[in-house]
Amino acid sequence: MAEVFQRWIRKVELEPPVRQLLVRMVRFVVLLLFGLLAITNLGFELLPLIAGLGVAGALAVYQQWLMRDREPARCFAAFLNNNYFGMAVFVGLALDYPGT
């Protein structure tokens, strides 16, 4: 997965340290996902937590997209969107809690 991403990222004009950081982040995410799959196979139910964090990740990407031009109005819209990010993390944790 990291090699495919590395070949794709070479096409984009990025400085080498930024490219290396992105590749390392992808490798970490893949390793984290394999770890979560291993924990799930041991009998722990993590689907609500993973879903909540996935939604939060998508909202974080959306916020970065909103702020891409650094316009004050769009930055403020991303700031207001941060409530949904927190809500997604909270709902994922609350649904994953064993008492529910």
C-alpha cells in the first residue's frame, strides 16, 4: 500500500520531507488498521469506535479543504465545523462503551 502511495505521490510536486512524511503517515495508518483487525479477531467489538473515528477523519479532511485558501470566512466555517468532529468522536466512544 505504501509503495503504491509513494508512486502516486511522486507525480505531485512536493518537497522530499513532505513526501516522506505523507508516506510514513500512510504506513502508520495501515499498521494501525491491521492492529485493529487483530484486536477485533480476539473478540473485542471496535466497530462503533472505528466508525466514529472514520467520520471524524473525514470531517478533518473536509476542514482542511475548507481552509485551503486561508480566507477568514472559510477558516471560520471550518472552526464551526469542528463541533461535528468532536461529536463524531464522542458518539463513537459512547457507542463502543460496554454498558450500552
